[in-house]
Amino acid sequence: EPEVTQTPSHQVTQMGQEVILRCVPISNHLYFYWYRQILGQKVEFLVSFYNNEISEKSEIFDDQFSVERPDGSNFTLKIRSTKLEDSAMYFCASSRRIADVPYEQYFGPGTRLTVT
Amino acid sequence: GQQVMQIPQYQHVQEGEDFTTYCNSSTTLSNIQWYKQRPGGHPVFLIQLVKSGEVKKQKRLTFQFGEAKKNSSLHITATQTTDVGTYFCAGGSQGNLIFGKGTKLSVKP
């Protein structure tokens, strides 16, 4: 069964450093998402991406964040200058969608980001 | 902005007991999805409800979508230890999902 993959599984970085989290969505999916989950808390929407552009973003997704689809398979989340409060599990997800009815989202295993 | 509230936050049950989690949205939803996250795992899609008043069943799980499309519930009959995890509802009004805080279910054998 196709699945979303994410690398690395765990990233440790120092405050102020840039990190790039990578995701390979399911190949025939058109919509891509990033979520974060601070330990023990709920899953929070960051951004959705369709047709090579951001379709929606949350208040969390400020100027420190950016997303990119550099080629036909990868989908990346960049945090330019990490802060301690960016420590969380970051999930990538992808879905098909027809018209205005979203399909289920398939989540990757996540990247645990630890900012020290 | 849109909020999705979920109760209870935690539920401890004896194996064999039933379990219900409730989800309420501040706005009318186009659809609601339910996900299960096992400890240390990632959210896994369970089901999507789209129609007002819709009821769907998956074995021991029953999902309902309210008539006003602002609330939903998940009911598990006769819980098993394999049901352990956090159950999230996620509401969509413009295609993107807003997750509830989840209900963490623990099952005592």
C-alpha cells in the first residue's frame, strides 16, 4: 500500500539554525499538508499546498516558515531560524480531492524536531 | 476563527465497556473526519462523514454527524485493548482540516 514518507525521523538543531524537513507524498495525490503536534497536544494545521502554491495557511505559519515542491516527488518544510517553541513532531500528509469534498489525508510517520 | 472542541479529554474504561467521544464545531462543517493515533504513532484515517444526520458503522465503531453539521460522535461498543489511543475529530469547512484536541482512550484489561 502506498504511504507518505518523511525524513529525517528525528532532527536536533540549535536555536537560530535553519532546518528543512522532507516529505514524499503518495504519488497520485494532489494536495499536500504540513501539521505539527507539540508533545501531548493536538495536531495543528500549518499549511496546505496545491498546484505548486500555498492554498491555505494558519496563524502558526509565519514568515519563518516556507514550503516547496522542488521536484515531482518531494515536498519540504523549511524553518529559517528555529526557536525553542518550534520543538514538536511535524507531520506531512497528502490527499486526493475532487471538487470541494476533501478525501482522507494520509499522514507520514513524522519528524521529531528538537530545538536546543 | 473556526474551532473544533472535543470531549472528554481522557477516558479510562474497563475492557468490554463502551466508549464515546464528542466533537463540536463553532461553525457548520462541510465534512468531518475521524482519526486514530496510537501512542508514538501518526494519525490514521478512520472515516469521513459528509451528509447531515449521517451514521456510519465500522465493526464496533459507530460514527454520527449531526443534523446541523456542527457536531459528531464516535462510539465504540465493547472496547478492547487494541482500541487504546487518541481519537481525533477533524472538521472541514473549506477543505482544510481543523483538528480537535482528541480524546485519549485507555483500556484496562
